Amino acid sequence: MKPLVFEIDPQSFWNNPYPALAEMRQKHPVCFVPQLNATLFTKRDDIFTCEKMIDVFSSDQPGGLMTALMGENMMRKDGEPHLQERKQAFPALSPRTVRDVWKAKFKHHTAEILDSFTTDQSIDLVIQYAMPVSGHALRHITGLTNITPEEMDGASQAMIDGVGNYIGDPEIERRCHVATKLLDDALDEMVATGTADASSMLNILTQAKQPMNSIRANIKLAISGGQNEPRDTIAGAVSALLNHPEQLAAIKNGKNTWLQAFEEYARWMSPIGMSPRRIAKAFEWNGVILEPESRVFFMFGSANRDESVFEKPDEFNISRNTAKAISFGAGPHFCAGAAASRALIAEVALPMLFEKFPDMQLREETQYGGWAFRGPLRVEVDI
């Protein structure tokens, strides 16, 4: 049979997708959502299995928004072409490079940002802390040290808005084009001057003789996910811990770790909540027929709250076993920047912030937004 239809209200889904996703998992785990013009996979084990079946669930999407707006990057390739570009980028993103090169830069910039704050000050952690921490890290990793953290953040947001613009808003598309031009111009300048960090993606990919159009696309890919995910996770995890003081205390007394807080937040709020695929050939999954060239969304945010996998999945609990979470993906497109993200958030941004300001308090309830990409709109704290 064809996928059953499940209607959503787009604004409500953006505000909080979890009630609708829970209903989908219970009633129609594979369903067609006309407002998104896509078939949604909502169960963790379905996604875990199907994401590896690249002959059916193809990342190659020539007409997709990401390819059209940002160029054809490694996330939009399968098999050997994807593997080759991923291997070429690996030296810039490997756990060893993160440990030996990037972590010191993460700590340096984070310390500078923290030193700019004063006790008894009120700040928005999203804009004033998490954004520049993430932006500085990404400037070095990509090689685009000639743009500011604010420009990095703006470009990232414009691109993720663009690739999620399934309603076709022309203003969102325009802002995305402005952002990609900013990045192209910055990349051209860094190539001309030859001043990119030796371990940066720009330098590593250039040395690997990757075609320039692929370098551009892959650096934009790194920025589109590599800015908002750490930014939103840093600020969101702080809010979650401040709302659960007993869990924060467990970290401070050594019972739990900052890494557990990071992994649980990434499961609980899923900053990257969805990954699209194109159906490459006719296929049937659990009685549901998927037509060739139709579009599928693997809903990571739903998988990470699957009741059949996680007990009380809507609760934030850093003591839970998150091994089955698929916050970074599950197949060959597992996030290449996972090591950098873990180091930046769990080894630098969270512990350094709480060490500097141990008595932080939330000023208001944190509001979240988004479903393809999800994070706090602001996190107001008194430090």
C-alpha cells in the first residue's frame, strides 16, 4: 500500500514537533506528510537499517535544495564518490587533529569570550557565548579565518533555512544566496593569500587536489551543520542542566560527565533532526510501497525519542544509556565532525563556562524552535 497520509500544521510542527512525531510512531511509522511533500520514517530501528541501504535511499539529489543552493557536497553523494571526498577531508576532522590542533584553539577563544563577561551580568548564551565559541572553532577548522564568528553564524543560519525551505519562500532563498556568496568570496581570498591553517579543510582539500567546486560545497556543508549544532547544543545543554540541578551536581561531584550531558542533550533535542533521501528504485518497507524519485525524510529527532528504544524518552536524563541514539546519523553519512563537536562542547565550552560562573541561573523558561534543525531561541541567564 501507499504511505498513509498524516497532516501537520507547519507552524505547530516547527514550535514543537514531538507530539506529532509520537503520534506518527504509534499510528503510522512510515507516513506521507503533504505539507512537507515527503514520506517520513519515524522509528529508530527503521531509520538505523534503511539509512545504510544506499541503493534505495539515495543521498544523490540533483534537484534537492542543498545541491541547488550550496553545490553538490559529500552528503549528497553515495558509494565511492562520497567515500573519496570523506577520506580527503578526514585529516582536518580526525580525533587526532582535534586533540592535537583544534582543542587548544577552542580553549583559547572560549577563555577570551568568558573573560569578556562580568559577574552579576545577564547574557543570552545563544548569541553572546555559544555562537562565538562555535564560530571561532569553525573559522579555524574550515580555514575561513577572514570572516567573523557573527558572519559565520549568519551564513550558517541562512543556509540551513534555505535547505529547509520546503514551502519555497523567495526571501529565504535570497538570504541563502547572499550567504553562499559571502563564503565564496572569503574562500577565494584565503586561496589567493595562502594563509589558511595548515590543518584546515581548505588547505587539506586543496592539497588533495579536490576540485574547487567540491571544496566550496564541502566547506559550506561543514558550516551549515557545524555552526548551528554546537551553538544550539552548548546553549541548550546549559539550560537543561540548570533546569535539572541534581544532574548538574552529579557532574560536578564526578558521578556523571560533561560528555554524558552532551550525548543526552543531542538525543533529547536532536539539533539535526532530519536527513532527506531520494528513493532510487521501487521499494517496499513493512508493507508500505515507496515510489521511485519520491522523497523520504529520516527523522532523527523522532528516532531519538522512540519509546520502544528509550525509557521515558521525553525526559532529559544524563544517566541514561544513549548508545542507540542516532544524533549523528547511523549509516555511511555519519557526521564527519562528530569528534570536533564532542571536544568543543563536552571538553571545552560546558566545563569552562560552569567553572567560570558556577552560580548561573536561568532568567526565563527556554523556548525551542525547528524540526529539521532544532535549538533554543535564546537562553537568558544571570551569571
